[in-house]
Amino acid sequence: MISALSLRGLAGTLAIISPLVWAHGFITEPPSRGYSCNIGQNVGCGDVQYEPQSLEAPTGFPNSGPADGKIGSAGAARFGQLDEQTAVRWKKTSIKPGDNTITWKFTAAHPVNNWRYYMTKQDWDPNQPLTRASFDLTPFCKIDGKMALPQTITSKTCNVPNRTGYQVILAVWEVADTPNSFYNLIDVDFAGGSDTGGGGGGSNTPAVIDTWAKEVGNIQPLVDLKRGDSVKLRVFDSRGERSDLSIPYTIESDESGAKNVWAHDFADKINTSQQLVRAGQKEGSDIFNSVYGNNTVYATEASGINHTEIQIDQQPVPVTSSITVTGVEQSYTTKQSGDLTLAFNVSVNGKLTVETSVYDSAHVQKVYESTEMNNDNKSFSLAMKGLASGNYGLLVVGKDENGNVQQQIVKFTVTVPSSSSGGGSTNYDAVFPEKITTYKGGTKVLQPKDGKVYQCKPAPYSGFCKQWSATATGFEPGVGASWEMAWTLVK
């Protein structure tokens, strides 16, 4: 499982080494159906192998919550494989009646109302979809969360009722600050035999004692790394993180940072670093072969380790480019038409794709240009028509070949004078489309596109004066195809 991952490619920022974290939570011990998919014990699981934490549905089981037949997936279509149900489909964990510890991993904890656990009835049919009728709807264990935030790793003891054979436990984590709960299934076997299922067949033959039988994580090589990047195995038991057992590994070259290569080499490092964990593909009871790809992490039963995480820290890509904008005035006065040519200079260090654009106060783009620059200075002229009086911003963005971004915003104002004709002035209430929601019969507006003034017609036509957007201009004064239904030309 990769629970921490720093990403490259954000320009002008500090080194990013903060981890990506999964949201919400899931059961790790006994391993839930979704978590068993994540660590490779179950196969053919679909998206849940990447998101065992996302099995969320409305609160209120059994009166509400996921529908019958959709309990395993929590009603999410993309996790539908979890609703498959046969006697041999899923990996099972041997369990005994009485006190058992159930461990949740919370990666974005919510305050807890309660945890509730339901068991299938003794005579349920394991070859039919799970429904409410499959379960004893009185929870065999209910733990008050007291509206508190749980620890990242939270273990609680439940008294499990007596059953025989294959049974399913439905675990419900009811959160306190949303209307949803999280639903996990745990496939268990009361026969005392070996774990069975996991995507094809199985038997209840006696268990073979295996010191390294406990799977506690995965090395999933999802990204290529560079020289100087680092990987660390983080180890947890019921009390929390065991920093004394963590295993760091530093990438020594770009070649060894290829994702499948570092996963293999890191597994080798784990296998030679300490006596409590191993990584790779297990052969027999105590042989581990590092592979170029996904490597399972194991712990001894006596170690107390219940899960591990892989943290990846990547070094920032040096940013050497920069961008400077000069020559923009604080204010401009246009002619009555509202036409303006904005002249300015851009200087760059480095090879950048430079994008220039102007936005009004409503964040509507008025003009856009793009050009390539390489350690030089260039003059720009952006021609715009029909501007209205108001505040504007020039946005200049430079992007280099590594995806780094430099940008500068320069603000300015535009004043468009009132129109006049024959020595007298024609007054207006707004420059179209400013204040459009206030237009009514008699409202006069200046149309900046032609410099003319239009008056909104009285009811029942005045409602058309407000009907305008950048993509629906039918009633725009002097411009739209139906403008005369709403407006009268004044001058």
C-alpha cells in the first residue's frame, strides 16, 4: 500500500514531500473482503483493490444502508465484484468464538457514533447474494464511539458468538459528522481449518503451522523514482507506529529508480534488515523471492505487527525559470466604443511557453495569446473591443518543459466615456451587460460594441432585457437577432 507520495511538477513551490493519504477507513484484522483484495489474498476484485477505504453508504442499517444483494459493495457499482457470493469465492480467516480483536485503519478519521458487527445466521446460504435475511440483525457487538476521533489504528475486542463453518461478519462504522457509514465484510471460518477461498476453490484441511503466515502489506511500484528520492517501510502494531522497525531505502541512480527495479531492490533491503518482516513472493514457509513488480510484505505471528505502509519522498525538480511583466499602466481611458490595445513587455529566464490573457471583474476572458520564449524579452499588444468601464487583470503564465509554472497578474482599470451627439449628452444607467439583473422598462444602457444607447421597452417586453449570457445573445441591444423585441435605439 502506498500511503504517502510526493509529486513533482508544481512550479515555484517548495519541495513537496507531503504524503497522499487514502480517505476514510477499512478493517485490516481479521482482513476484510476489500482489504484482502488490496493485499492480494483475493483476486478479480476490480477497483476495490485500490480503494478498500471507500465502501461508504447511507447510515441506518438494517432499516437503510446498501440494498440487499449490494451489501458487499456498499451499493457502489464500481465495487460490484464484492457482491459476488459463493462458498469458495473469498479468502477466509480462521476464527474461534469468544473474544476477538477487530482492527480498523482510519486514514481520514471522522468522529464515531458507534461500531456495530452483525453475523450471518447459522443456516444462511453462502451461494446466494447477501441480504438482510442472511444476517442476524441484532448486532453481536456494539461499541460506543462517544463522538470522538479514533486513532489511525484502532483495535477493539468483541465477543464473537458460536458458529460453525463459513460465516460472514458485516462491520458498520457509523460516523458522526456525515449521514453515511462505512460497510466492510469479513469472511471467516469457524471450522478451525486453513484459510480457503480467494478466487477459486479451497478446502478445510488442517492448517499448516507457518511462522510467516501473516501478510501485513504490499510494495506496489506505481511511480518511477529519481536519484536522491527515498522509500521507507513504516511498521505498525496495535499501539501505533514502530519507528524502531522502519526500514529506509535511498535511490542511488535514475536507472535503479525505475518502478519495478526499486520495488525489487527495496524488497531485498527489507529481507536483510531485520528479523520481523520479509518481502517478496513466498516459497514454502520461509523463503522469499524479491520480484520486479508487486512484493507482499510478511510478518511473524509473534511480532505483533498488524500492518505496514510504504512512504515515498521525492526530491523537488529544480526550478530555474522566471517571468517578469512590465509596462502596464494603472488605468486606461478608451473611446466610446470601449476599444483598447494593451501594450506591455515580458522578460523570461529559461525556455517557456508564455500565455497572455485579460480577464474582467467577472473572470470572463477578453483576449488570449500564446507564444514561445527562450531567455529573451518581448513586446506584446493585446487588442480588445467593446470593453466596459471596470477592473481588469492581465494574466501572464509561463510553462517549462518539466511542467513547472511561473505566473504574474497585473491589475488595471478601464474607463469608457459616456456617448454624446450634436453637442448634447445622452445619459445611460449602465454599460451593457453591467447590472443586468436590475434592468427594467425605461433602463438605458450603453452598448460598448457600437457606442450607442438603447432603452429597455416597458412590460411585457422588459423581461427580455435581462435575458443574456455570453452564449445566449439573442436580446443583446443592437447585436442580437431579436434585440428589437426588448430595446429601443435612443442614439
